[in-house]
Amino acid sequence: MKPFLVCVLAVSAFAQQTPPKPPQETTGAGLPTIKVDVNLVNVLFSVRDRKGVLIPGLTKDDVHVFEDGKEQQIHVFTKESDLPLTIGLLVDVSRSQENLIEIERRAALQFFRQVLRHKDLAFLISFGSEAELVQDYTNSTKLLDAGLNQLRVDAPVGGFGPGPVPTIGQPRGTILFDAVYLAANEKLKGEVGRKAMILITDGVDQGSRLKLREALEAAQKADCIIYSIYYVDWRAYGPFGGGGGEGDLKKMSEETGGRVFKVDRKYSLDMIFDEIQREMRSQYSLGYSPANAARDGSFRRLEIRASHKDYRVQARKGYYAQ
């Protein structure tokens, strides 16, 4: 097991991608040809009909993109079913999840076996009173299986004990927000291509040093999609109830272009992983040069609309212009 390092200062990640400026070329007449850098905002998205069925075969004429309410011209439009994936799986190992860990191990391993291809990478993080990097980047299901088998219940502690994120003066129970921040800021922000974070948790945060807003901002700056699997063992909470973190999970997922899935009697963890896999392999990507070219660090709201009135677009809600 490899514990996360303390990360005190937020480091900005580029939401815009700026291709390197190529050297000047010359024409047959010896005159220089000027090439201009173009700043592209790239957005991954999925499209479904009213019944929730994924829609294939769309072109750039089928969608419109708006930044801060103003329509932008789409320069790049592709189907991203084969673009390499970087996946971070974050598993809640706090006491409330104790009876679910074995089910999560089995379902997660099956998911990795189905979704990972040659150029894909995955890493595994457990979080309870601390966050630990159990398995670093790999596309080996054997190594991921070994990492999943290391998952153990991490019971809460209090006081001034050591941990990857300082928690002086408050108990550490489930540092969900810290784990999301660290995964985004330390693992995903430097990667390219499609990036996804999958959370398996009841959504309850106790003892995080960081707030929901800071965790979400880190995920947005890392340009990663968050898929949340809301999995509650109601027996762990007794007669007083619990598992009230679904709202926070919904906020993080919807703002980054993901979804919240809820495990229940009709919707198993295996079924949810299968749905996430299908969505990852059915995404589109568009790129545009924003009319507002200022890199002022401001948050720009994004909206993608489908031309077909019965289609619904699932995409991140914005980016930081840096």
C-alpha cells in the first residue's frame, strides 16, 4: 500500500488544450506560410433518447454548443469509442461499507476485465479515515485484482493522528472530498485523453479537510468525468438511518458530465458497471475555439444541445479558462 502525499496547495489544470506552435513552412515560391495557434475547448458527451437509450451515429450538425449562453462554432467532432481511457476507481472502506466490500471487489474486477484495452490505464484508491493509493496506473487486471484484495475496513479515528490530509480538531470517518481532490489533482490532471473517476460509496463525508466545492473544482480542472455509485448498507446505520450523501454525489457527477447510479434490488452493482462501460464506449467529443479568448481563470458555463427535441445531452457544465 502506498499512502497519498499531503497536497496543501491547489495546482491549476488546463481546461483548454493549446497545441504546440509548429515551425513556419515555406511555399514553392519560398514565401513563409504562417500557422496560427488555435485554443480548443474539448468536451466529451453522451446523447440519449427519452427512454435513456444511447444514440449512435451523430454528426456535428446534430448538436450545438454554447459558452456562457453564446453559441460557438464547432471545429472538431469525433466519436470517441476507441480513444484511450484513464480510470480511477475510488472505493469507500469506512465502517459503514464493511459488508459490501467483497461484492465491490468481485464486480470491480469484472468491470476492469471488460473495459480495459491495451492503451487504457486504471488506478485504485481506498478511502475511509485515510486515502491510500492501493494500485497505481496499470492495465493489468492481475495487478488490479491484487489491489482489490487489499481492500480492508478503515475504521474512524479521532484526535491528532497522522493521515494524508490534516484533520486536526475533527474526527476522520470518511474523507470522500479529500479523496476526490487528491485523485483529480495528483493522478488525473496530468493525463490526456478521456479521464473518468468512479466512486463507490454511500456519499457520507466525515472529517475531510476540503469542502465539496474544492473537490469538484479539482475534478473540473482535471477535466475528468465522475461516475458515482450510491451503495448503502442500511444495516450499518441501525434504526437511526444514514447514507444521506446522494445529493453531494449528484452534484459532483452532474457538474462533470457523469451520472449517479443507485444500487438496489432491481439494479445490481454488476448492472451498473456494465452501464458505465457502455457509456464510456459511446461518447462523442467536440472541440471549439471560444469567442472569449481571455485566459482569466474564470469559470465558463457550457451547454450542449441536440437538434433532435427528444435527445438529451450529458456533458460537463463548464470549465476554467486558464
